[in-house]
Amino acid sequence: MPSVNRPYVLAGAEGQALWFLGNLVTVKATGEQTRGRLTVAEFLNPAGFAPPLHRHLEEDEMFYVLSGTARFLCDGEELTARPGDFVYLPVGLPHTFVVGSEEPLRCLQITTPSGFEDFATDAGTPARERRLPDPGPLDPAALGHAASRHHIEILGPPPKAHTGA
């Protein structure tokens, strides 16, 4: 990765690639490059994917949708996002999302301050290829331990998908 306080360009296929919760995550900017100010990662989530209900205790989380759709659920509100939409989820509020059933969701995920990249690295594995990983089991206990090490609380299971996203 580029060093701190220097301009850089990463091509579409550049950046640390991880398989994380059944998704492909490509880290584009880390706390090391941004002096701890933010993390930027490109996510590719499979159609129908939903993470567990959770909350970040230190980070605001934002998504800029590049392709696909998702229904975000945050603190009792439902927010539907399509390509070009921006979603802001404030620190401390319980949230999750459900990817639409028609196609994968491709988005930029931004967290401030930085640190999300450490959680994704801790809970994920290096991607052997730049593609969605093969479906596999999730270890809820290991995820919960990694989340707590990185100031994220897992609050409940993923929501059920419905045809409206």
C-alpha cells in the first residue's frame, strides 16, 4: 500500500483483497495512509447477502452504491439505496442491510475514523482471486470475538431478505 501523506492511484484491481463474510473486499485507503482519519474499501456483496445486526462503537459508516441495490436498516429506519445513492449510518446506531435479490451490490464503504480494515483483516482471509468467495459456513463465535476486538457489537442475526430491495 502507498505510504502516508503521499498521493497515489490504485487501479480497479489494486488494493488488499479479502474474503470477508462471503464478500470480496478490496481495501483502497487505510488508517496508515490517512493518518487514522478514514478507511475506504470497495465491497462486492452477493445478491441476497445480509450481515448480522451490529453497531460500531467508534466509527461512522458510509456507503456509496456503484451498482445493485440494498435495503439498509438503521435505528428503526429503512433506507433503500440504488446506484449513485449515498447512505450514512452514524456511530453507535444498530444497523444492517439486505442486498437486492437480482444482482450483487458493488459499493464503496467509508468509515471514519479508520480501523475497519483491521476488523476485515482479522475476521477475513486474503482473497486468492478477485471474485466472490465460494459459499461457506460462518463461525459466529469467531466473528463475535473479532468484532469485539475492533469495537463492533454484534446485536442479532442478519435480517431476512424480501422482494422489495
